[in-house]
Amino acid sequence: MTAVPPSRAARVRDAIRRFLAARFESKTYLGLHLTVCLVVACGGVWLLSALIDAVLDNATMVRLDRATDAAIHARVTAAGLQFFSVLTIIGSPAAMTVLAIVGGLVLLLRRRPRTLVAWAAAFAGGFAIENILKHVIHRARPPYGAAYLTGHSFSFPSGHAVGSFIGYSMLAYVLIMHWRTSRVLRTVIVVIAVLIILLVGISRVYLGVHYPSDVVGGWVTAAVWLAICLSAVGLALHRSGRELPEHLSS
């Protein structure tokens, strides 16, 4: 009995199923790794454009920013200012420069050239994009935080938010990818990185040097650029025949 060949529609459905299954494959850089990066990049670009439009529109969100900033400033305490003025240092350009150099040297010594390129691109590109956006958008700082600023710079996006998001996210990524860790330890690394990023962002608003949307804009900017860098390194590793580390499936 001759087998009946599948119809064209069935072949198309089968091809779509295989394609979608491959996009969620957890053992290859062209699977879930790339899918998540592309979703974050595309979603982040859309959100960042909406934030920039709202800031330049100088309407609802700007009024909300000012009202929130005034409400927080009216409730700040000396102890809170002291705490956040110390905590904000871990997201400062100086701290991120040290992290970038030390991390780059470690990757160089451990002979991780592709990850090293992504590491350097993430830090350098994030700094460049942040400064371009600041000068294009030209947003003035809040009126409360002059004591915590050195020199003149614009407000959107927050440089501390961009730098800390890229720095601690990349650190978590490298530790998880290149260090054999248990699922529990990977969760701890991610939670610590997220807490640091959140606290640095909160510190910028509490100290009165940024509006809330500056911080959110910084996080989104960093997320988009980080997703692009990690997509690129994933593609490079795939082309070299690498698969995701085995311990990530445990």
C-alpha cells in the first residue's frame, strides 16, 4: 500500500512547529537564549521610545515625575540620605569602570575571547548610548539633589541605572555561564543582582538627582543594549560549535 504524502498545509504546520520548538530549545544559543534576548530587545525599544516621547511631551508623565519627586523629598530623613548616598556608590561610573576592567582581565586570563568582546561592548556601548540620549533629550535635573552632583549633566536616562544594570547583569551572566553552579546558587546570583540594580535606582530618586522615569529609562536602555550584546555573543558561540553549558539544564 502506497503511503499518502502529507499535504502542503500539513508540511507547513510541521515546519512551523519545528521552528517554534527550536526557538525554545534550552541547550543551544539559537534557542531560548536568542529568543529571550530578541524579545527583550524589541520590547525594550518600544518601551524606551514611549518613555522618550512622554518625557519630550512634557505632559502627564512629567507631572507625575515632579509630584513623586516632591513627595519623596518631603519625607527624606538624614539616616536615609546617608544610607543611599553610600549605597549609590556601587552603581557609580567609577565602580562600573573598576568592574569592567577587573572582569575584562579575568575573562582575558581565562581565555574567553567572545565573552570578553561582549563584556567590553556592553560597558562601552552602554556608556556611549547613555550620553547620546542625555544630550539628545536634554532633560534638566530635579531641583533637590545638587549636593550629590559633581559637574553638570542631564537627567534622562540615569547613568547609574544604565551602568549598574549592565554591570551587575553581565556579572551574573558570566558567573552563571562560566561557573558550574547549582540551580539554587544561580537563583541567588540573579536575586542579588536584581536587588543591587533596584537599590541603586531607588537611591538616585531618593537623593533627588533623578526623576523615577530617568531610572526606568536607564534600566530599559541597558536592557536593550545588553540583549543585543548577548544575542551577538550567542550567535558567535553557536557558529563556533558551542552549545549552552550542561549545568544550565540541571
